[in-house]
Amino acid sequence: MLRALLIGNGQTPQAEFLKPLAQAADWVLAADGGADRALAAGVTPDAIIGDLDSVSARAKQCVRPENLIFVDNQNNTDLEKALDFLLARGCRHVTLTGFMGGRLDFTLGNFLSVFPYAKKMQLTFAGPGWKIYPVEHARRFACHPGTRVSLIPLKTCRGVTISGLKYPLKNALLPFGKTGRTLSNQTTGKAFTVSLRSGFLFVYAEE
């Protein structure tokens, strides 16, 4: 199954972090000025997408003309443009990096805008030492024992069951805005699972 790495124009990923992600991907896509961030870390994207208002002329020259994808739509973000593009091409596994840092409103908007895509794609936000997984139904995660894990409900979540953590839950209710029960949990083995009957949450896991 096609796996993509999507690079945004946020906090600059370091080469030692970004290059392994690029090597593991079948397709490296940069969202607008994310192309310059990628090039600065020694990664050349396969394509660049967005309204192309923040990408440099140099970065544009690093991809074939047909892979410089202009989307003239001011009603969605470059992240949404990129996810729409990948979804239309059958990509179901996407790692996102470079979508935080700088303006806080952009960071929050980027995290929240993936909600409509979570039921259609397996998405992972990745940064040095951490990952954030949007979960709407169920997901299993590989891990190391003793990893810190937190669940953050973005809607009221019902029927939440977690296993493989020091403090498990079974068919629990997690109200929106209440995180006291689900912060700073800890893995007990090499995998853990999170499932929910309804709602939407982020799973934060350190590495």
C-alpha cells in the first residue's frame, strides 16, 4: 500500500530525522514552502502542492513541471490540498511532519483539519522523539516498553478501550476537555491498542 511523507512549512525538520522518514516512504510530497524545508534537510520532494505562494523559485526547479501542482482554492489550507491529492491517488498511509512551530494558529489549525480525513487514511504526525496519531475508530501501535502515552479527546469519546498500557480502560466515557484520566500513561510491552465506539481523539506517544 502506498505510503507518503508529507512535509509542511513549519518548524524545520533536521536531516537526521527527516531522511529516514523519506527513505521509508514511497512518495515524498511537500506542501508549498515545505519544499524549501525539505531541501534544507537534504531531502528532495517528488512533488510540491499548494497555492505556491511561499515556495522558492529554486525549490520549484527541483521537481518536474508536471509535479509542481498548483491548486487555486483559498478555502482550504495547503495541508488539506495535499491530503485531498493523496487520497484521490489511493494513498492510505501518510506521515506528516513540519506542520507545527511558528504561528500557533497554523499549528492548531493543522492538527484539527485532519479530522475529516482520519476515517479514510491512517495519519501520523511525527516530530523528533514523538508521534501523534488521530484515531476515530481503532488502531494498534508498536512501541517500546515504558513509553509515555497520552490520549487527548477532541470530541466526547464513548466506548473507549485501551490495552497494553499501565492504566487500561474498558468501554470508558472521555468527555471533551477532560484529560485527567488519560495523560501520562505508560506502555507495558511492545504494542498497545486504542479503540472507541464514537468520537475523535489524538494519541500522543513518545519514542
